[in-house]
Amino acid sequence: MTAFNDNLVFQRCVMPHCGGTNSLDDTSFSCPKCGGIMDVAYDWDKLPVPKSLKDFEAKWSLRHEPLSFSGVWRFYELLPFAPKPSVLTIGEGQTLLRQSDHVAQYVGVNNGNLFLQYEGMNPSGSFKDNGMTAAFTHAHMTGAKRAACASTGNTSASLSLYCSATGLMRGIVFIGSGKISYGKLAQALDHGALTIQIAGDFDDAMQRVQQIAKKM
């Protein structure tokens, strides 16, 4: 397990009236005061943040380095919860902008002024990879050996890919008995995730994840 600097980064409840906090190495992910959702917070007064976008743009010339190549970790200074050697990346975030005049005309924007980001260029074919790289980095730092999710599609594909590509965790996917994206399910199976279907919907599957998380 890698130690977190609680003076610089911690968990804070998303409910404005609560103000509950917790250490980043706590994996309960619920507020100790109100039971709400926790999010990562930083003491920005103590952290160096680039003053210009040009500082991030300059990293493209260093794209032979994994963190500079990643479209997520290229902005490391904006999510510095993990020491750089602890970051787990598989090259996510290389999603190019495409000019879309047809959509621009539809929404009343001048041609040449609207660009769409093609998230299908991510390793798993989904935007979920952008968050999964941070989630896996945090999980690995806490010593996790298994990663579980409830999903009918993109999340399961992304989680199972990171498990397979890094070789650090075993993937477990819970799916409900409702609508399922079979293409994404095939990705989870292809990457070796233990895939379990239950009787119920997504919320039921999520409850199973929360139950086994306490035992893993």
C-alpha cells in the first residue's frame, strides 16, 4: 500500500451542508457523517499548479513518456493524488477532436466552430477509460487485488481491460437480467473478468458489488 499525503489530498462529502472528510486510503467511499458520496479534494494553496495551458501543451513533445502520452495524466498537476511512479495508464485519452459542421448547423453554431471528441479511440472504445485509469491507480495504491463493478456495458469493458492489461487485479462484473450490451459483455469475457448475472436490475447488481467489496 502506498501512503497518501492527507495534508494535500483527502476525501470530502459532496453534500454542501455536511462537510464530512476522510483519508484517501479509506475505501468505504461513503461519508462518515451523513453516508453520502465522497469525492477527492485537494489543498490547492499548497500544490503547484501551472499558470498557463501552454504548460500542458508542452508535454505533447514528451509523449514518449507514458504520463505525457495519456490524455488524462498529461494534466497530472490537476489530479496529483498519486505519486507519478504509482500511476497506472494504458494510453487512454488519445481522443481527437473532429470538426462537425452538420451538428453545428443543427444547433445554430457557425461552421468551423464546433468540434466533437471521438471517445471511441480509447483503449476499450469508451470514455470510461478516462476515469478508470484514476480508479485503478487509487485501487492499486490501497493494495486492492480485485476490482468489481455493476455494469451493462462500457464500465465492465473498461474495468476488465485494465485488469487484464495491468495484470494487477482480478476483474469481477455483475450484470442484471435486463437490457445488456452484448458487444461490451463480450469484451469483459474476452479480458477474463469473472462475469456473474443476477436476477434484478442495475441497482440490485450495484448492491452486490457493495456487499462483496466489504469482503474483498
